[in-house]
Amino acid sequence: MSGVAAYQSPRVRAWQRFRAHRRGWWSLWLFGCLFAVSLFAEVLSNDRPLLVHYQGDWYFPLLVDYPETTFGGDFATPADYHDPFVVEKLTRDGNFALYPPNPHRFDSINYYAADPFPAPPGHDNWLGTDDRGRDILARLLYGFRLSVLFALALTAVGTLIGVAAGAVQGYFGGRTDLFLQRFIEIWGSMPELYLLIIFASLFTPSLWLLLVLLALFGWMGLADYVRAEFLKNRQMEYVLAARALGLGPLAIMWRHVLPNSLTPVITFLPFRISGAILALTSLDFLGLGVPPDTPSLGEMLAQGKDNLDAWWIGLATFLVLTGTLTLLIFIGEGLREALDPRKEGRT
């Protein structure tokens, strides 16, 4: 029947509404491209050449550690590919070395820089260096990747715990709901920052420790939304029909109630990711986050505060952080518009 429009599922219509939200759609594309680029940080920003052709042989310093003696040096220590002696060996007599676009790693120090540290943006360091001589662009690239990966992991763990807790509360109700609600109220009243300070003094700072501590407190807000959805959907006709057919509680929750209760979960995912990035940045800024040598946006903001004359440190980090959070907010705004039930009947 050509005169009748083809049926489209609610998911397809929601996806079309999200694509029509240009700001959210292009923000998703831009954020995805930036994150994809950061996954190849070792290839794009590294102090080792990608490929070396020396005296007729091929070498891959990015994958293999070569001693300086391999390239005509006197010591069996790992080759420093920024050493003028090594650079001269690799660039004469038909030899060549293919360096990454940014020939610096997040922890490499340019001992041969002409300017004192922190050095302003220049030919060797496009965004300058920090107070230890480390390249700002490299630390931003690696720090952005670390922040996003940490935020994705924290969001995944928090979402699993929050959905499970909210589903149990909303579906069973009664005493189960009452007990878990009182537990959440008590658990949520605990001073999270003080606990982080205590654990940071007792244990060696690490990403895993931060992930566990933040995940213990990051699920309660989502649990309330999932609980409300399950309380609403558990009395729907399809749930009553499933019970009449003899399905158990877990099967009903997994197959029927949960798929119809995911709207708040999906809507809040970008905001939870941005909150996780901001939490990691704040803790690193306070010195309670990742170890000192780890590339971190918060640590770079702290450096910018301590070196106000080196304006490029704080400015570059601020632009990356605010740009990332803005893109995530636009994505969340687009998802909220796409999943708005009030707009379902208009499409």
C-alpha cells in the first residue's frame, strides 16, 4: 500500500529525532572523532620514531626498545631519539627516521630545549611545556583519553549498580523498597570527600582505587529514576500477562520491565560521563587523584594555577575541559529531546 506510511518502531523514531537535533548530533560526531583520535595517542604523539631505516636495516622503535649502540652510540642504554648525536646518525648517509606528528610523549622531557621551563608555544612544542619540560599537547591528548576512559568505566559500573538497585526497589516494593530506601539515605549522607582523603592517605593513589570509591557513591541518583520507572511499569498489562503465563520475577524484570524503563538511563548517560570527568579533574586538582606522573587535566590545571605567568598551561587545559563538557551536555540535550514521550505522537 503505497499511500500508507511504513511503520517505524519507537527506537527508529527516537533515533530520527536525535539526528534532527543538529547540535546534539554533531556534538556526538565531534566527541566520537576526538575520542577515536585519542585512542591512537601513542602513534600521534610519541618521543620515539614510528620507523627507522639505518644502514640498510629497518627498525621499529615504537614497538621495540633499542640501545644507543644500535645507531652508532657508545652506551648500551635506551636510545634517546631527541639526542642531537642520535638524530644526526639517523638523518645522514641515506638513513631516515619517521617521527609522529607531535614528537613528544606525555612524560618525555626535552633536555635540549633552548628556552627555560615552562617554555611558551613554539616550533618544537606547539602548545609549550609545563614547569618540568613536558609537552602540553602530548599531556592534553593522553589526559583527555584517560579522563574519557575513566568516565566511561565509572559510568558503566555506576549504571549497573543503580539499575539493579532501582529495579529491585521498584518491582518488589513493600519492605524491600523501604529497607533499600533507608540504606540509600544513610549511605548517601556519608561524607564522600572526607572518605576519599582518608583512603588517599592510607593507600597508594591509583585509578582503580578512585574507580571503586567513586562507584560506591555514584549510583544512588540513577537508582531513584529507575525505581520510579519500575514502580510505574510493574502494573502494566504486559507485566500482568507475563505473570499469568508463569514467568518468574527475574525474567519479567529483564525481558519486559527493564526495556521499557531505560529512558532515564539513556538520557542521563552523557551527564553522568561529564560528571565523572569533572570529578576526576577536581580530585586531581586537589592532589587526591591519580599518581603524579599520570597525564591528568586536573594536574595541569593545578600547574596553571601555580604558574600564572605561563598562561598557555591553564588556557589550553581549560579549553579542552570546557569543550569536552560542552559536547557531552549537547549530546545529553539531544537525547533528552529524542526520548521525550510528549514528542512521540508528533512524529
